[in-house]
Amino acid sequence: MKALIIYFSRADENYAVGYIDKGNTEIAAEFVQELTGADMFKVEPSVPYAADYNTCIEEAKQRIGNAPIKEKPSDISAYDTVFIMSPVYWGTYAPEVETALAGLDLSGKTVRVISTHEGSGLGSMVDDIRRICKGANVDSKGLAIKGSSVRTSKSTIEKWL
């Protein structure tokens, strides 16, 4: 089995965590990589978000449906499993994740979803991923990790895997 992690993560000010040097989702993605040997693809916005949390979430709201990214994942045909990871913005994944997934052929692939959050769990991420990843086998049991406890979540991720 060959796996790929497609993730969006943001440092700076995070809800209930304060200012951080590395995004919570990136920390979780690194745990998944360590435990599975998966390749990683970081989704990066063309225009970075503001450092402060409140401005960032307002910017995210404005980007829904139009969130340009620096680079899209290209050929994913070699992968059997794709982990899609994001903080929850406005009840689902960050808008840039949808941009990254648009046009990718995930038919027949197993897709597993992980969110980082401070109270919204997975939001509608699993259903939204299922909608955009047509033909994929989207695991209905996603994993929601509180951002404030992500640094100690490796064993939780390992059990979920």
C-alpha cells in the first residue's frame, strides 16, 4: 500500500492555542507520515492568511469557492490511500483543500479524513470530501483532533490507523 497525505496547515495565531510556529494539522500529518511512511503534499495558499485568528477566519470565509494555491498535487495514480487533513474552517476543510482536490482522480482509492479543531470535530468534512472525491472509498470514520492536544495525539492517531 502506498499512501499520500494531502494537508493544509497554518501557523500563527490559532484558536485556543495562541501563536504557534508550526500548524496543528502539520504536526498531525507528520505523525501520520511517521506511522505509515506516506508521502506528503502541503497545500499552500497563493496569498498567505493574516497572522491573527479573527482576520484569518474572515479571509477563509471570503475564499470559499475561490482559494488559489501555489501548486496542485499532480499524478496521484501510484497511491492506494490518500489522507486528507485540514483544520476546520467554517464547518469544513480549509477552502484551499477543495482547490487542491479539484480535478484529481481519486476513483478506487481509499480516502481517510483527519481534522484539527477546537470544538467542531470533523464538521462536515467527511461528507464534503465524499462529494468532491467522486469514486473514492471515503472512510466514514474520520478522526478529529483538538488542536490544543495535537502534540500528544500520536497514540490516538496510531490507534485510528
